[in-house]
Amino acid sequence: MTEVRVELGPRSYPIYIASGSLKELGKIAGRYLTGKRVLVVTNPVVAGFHGGTVKQSLAGAGFTVCEAEIPDGEEFKNLSTVAGLYDKALEGGLERGDAVLALGGGVVGDVAGFVAATYMRGVPFVQVPTTLLAQVDSSVGGKVGVNHPRGKNIIGAFYQPKFVLIDPDTLSTLPPREVRAGLAEVIKYGVIWDAAFFSWLETNIIQVLSLEPAALEYAIATSCRIKAAVVSADEKEEGMRAILNFGHTVGHALEAVTGYQRFVHGEAVAVGMVAAARLAVRLGYLTPAEVGRMAALLSRTGLPQAVPPNIIPEALLEAMHRDKKVARGRLTFVLPEAIGRVRIVQGVPEEEVRAALEG
């Protein structure tokens, strides 16, 4: 079993990565949880594939399991869903020492984590991500929250889990679209941090897409190590952690203007990464050849790279100005200087953003 540590002093925790590890969940949970009740938050699809294994493993380790299913989809990542989970926690008799466990993708993890952070002012939290995007990104780092109709993740908190358990075998039940979407975040890590990893992906992307075990586990573990390093250095995004937002300024806007229904998150981020790279070329930070490498790898992964022609730049710019990363009305972008290195740029002129969005 591969272990990656997120070093945050008293809030440090491990990320365990191993095929078949879902069956070991109860044993691992017994080392980190003192309470004996666990509210398992999932969605109907994931429950059908993995709920029985999780419940059996936890029950076998002496835990009482309370199950709560939330609808599948970004549009259900809201305060109404959170209120329903508070009801489930109260009905299940969860006390302050008991835990909330997220079993699913990014929506389940973000919502369940927000419930854990706020129920009785905070109860233990465990992440068991079952999508590639959640395994390499949203389950690590403690960002939890829900959307507001006027912006993504506007309501939230930083709340670290007790541990993260990643079983790559869960990805075999994913639709291919979700695997591709998760790879957008994997590619992001190569661009922002590790040029050698980006080169490895150029060589091995087909093996990862095919869920070849060794390549898949390497891609997940490397992504987690990069995110853990960034989060350990800047837990609450007061500085360098903002580099993890590469592609997200445009990506979040694209999701918002399409009502969170046209694109899955990774697809929107892929479009955002290319837009940010084109913006970096316009501002003189990046060469066109580097943009070409990024676009080529995203294309081979099957991810989109351009804003759809029926979405006007003005709508995206309006959504960007509502983003929580805007400071004093000034647009902030993470822009690549080379593959493996980025910079945070504030006050980017709107006319340059508009031109980059138009391609």
C-alpha cells in the first residue's frame, strides 16, 4: 500500500493508495476514529457499486453505519442537500466523536466534508473518493463546501480529513467521460509543478486511460504527492496554494454560465487551462510551442480545449468577477511560464482575457 502524507502539524493525515483497499476500510478507520457511529454519505450510483463493501468493512470493525444518499450531480451541491444530511445525522444519533465518511466523487466529498465541518461545530471526517478527479484533487487538502446559484464553492471551509483511502479498482465502474475528466487535474499537476511528470504522461497517457494498474497507481500517487506538498506549504490558500487553481478561473465560470449541467468539472478545467496558457502567450510568459504540448495531451485524453462558440466571452467575464478568488474587483489568473512552472498574476486586463477566450 502506497502512503502519501499531508504534513499539517496536528492536522496531518495519510493518503492510502492500493487496489482492493476498500475492504480494509474498517480496519484502517479503527486506527483513526474513536466514535463508533459513521454517517456514510454517497449517491445512488456509487452505493450500488461499493456501498455494500464499505458497510460490511465498517460493521466488521465494530462501527454502526448510518447511510445517506444524495442525488448525483453538481446541481445538488447546495445548502438544501446539506440540511437533509443534518437530519440524517440527527436521526442516526451522531455525537461529536462520531464521523462523517464521504464515499463518492467530488460533489459527495465537498458536501459531506461541509457537513462534518459544521455539524456540532465539527466531527471527524474521512474521504473515500471513487472518481479519478476526487482521488487526485478534491479529496486531498481539506477544501469543503457547496455552490451558490451565483458562484461555485462560495460557501465552504477548510476542514481536513482524518485520512483518505484511495482504491483505484473503483475506477473500473466509472464511465469513460469521468476518467477523462479526472485526467484534466492529473495533467494540471504536470503543468504547475513537475515537467518530468508531464513528459511521463505524454508517454503513458493511453495506459492511464485504459486503467492499467501500475500506470494508474503511479499517476494517482504522483498527483497526490504534488498536491500534498502544496497544501503542506499553504493550507488555507494564503499564497502558493493558489497555483492549484490553474485552469479554474475560466473553468468555474464556464460551469456557472452553463448551470453546472453541460460540462463536468474536469472538462471545464481543461478548457480553462488552454485559455490560461493562451493568455500567458499573449502576456509574454509562455511560448506557443508549450501551449501546443498542453493542447495535444488534452486532445489525446479526449478533453475539450475551446470555449463553445455559443458562449460569449462577456458572460464568462461576468462570472469570473463573481469568483471568490477576485481581489478588489481585479481578475487573478494562474499562468504558466513553462511546463512545470506557473506564476500568479493579478489585475489581468479584461481585453487580454477576452482575446484568449476567443482563441
